[in-house]
Amino acid sequence: MHYLKNIILKTIGWADFIVFVYFACWLDVDSWIPFIICCITGGYLALFAYANNWFEDYIDE
């Protein structure tokens, strides 16, 4: 079950990353929608990275 959960979460993470990159290409249009979507998807990616300890190497303790 743990393996299936990881596959699902990684798939959602990759899909979210693709949406983020797509809407980042549209940031120069005269609409706030791409900016808002980039903020939401970027926030999800940051939380996903934090939950998986991807920032652990950059913290000096």
C-alpha cells in the first residue's frame, strides 16, 4: 500500500510540475489567472518537496 501511495503522489507531483511550467510560459499575458495558478502549483510543489525532506541538505544545524 505504501508503494502505491508513493506512485500516486509522484504522479500528481509530475502533473503539477507540468501545469506549473505550462502556465509559467503564459505569465506575460494580460490576465492574473496564470499567476494565480503558478502560485498555487508552486505552493504545492514546495510543500511536496518539504514533506519529502528535499530541503534538508541546505539547512545548516
